[in-house]
Amino acid sequence: MSIAIDKEKCRGCGKCEKVCPGTLIATDEQGKAYIKYPKDCWGCSSCIKECSFGAIALYLGADIGGMGSRMTVATEGDLLNWNIEKTDGTVETIVINKKESNKY
């Protein structure tokens, strides 16, 4: 599992670099984020949740049923919108209420 960073969408805020528990994200000379060692990515999705610009996507490989889809996250108040762009171009959105997500 790994992430993909779209340098065109990246605004160089550095939030992803700060939050990565594996210190795998760095910035280039233009201030754009990139992943240093993609194969070492844990797939924790911390950077995806921090990116306000949709520049980071979690690659959902066939091994977890994603078949090459990419997932980004957009925050709207207390809601997290997990946007899954499938290989056929369709987008599925899963909405999660942060206040309700950890109730048992």
C-alpha cells in the first residue's frame, strides 16, 4: 500500500511532511511534497487526512480489493468525505461523521 502525490495540486504547506509517522515525505526545491520511499509507506493515511488540497491519494491496490483506485479525503466541518476514484473514472464518496466514528 502506498500514497501518490499530485505535485500540480500540492501547495507546499508541509502538513503532510510533519504528520508522516515514517518520515517518508519530503519537499523538493519548489516546496512540493514527494514520497522518498514509496514501498516503505505504512498506508496509515495520516497525510491524506491532513492535505486540504486533495494532492495526496492512497493507492488502493488489488490486494485490498481496490483494483487500482485512489482515495482522497476532504474535510467539511465534522464530516470526512472519503472520495474513491475508480479506474473507470467514477467516484464513490463515503461520508464519516468524526464525532460519531469512534462510538461503540
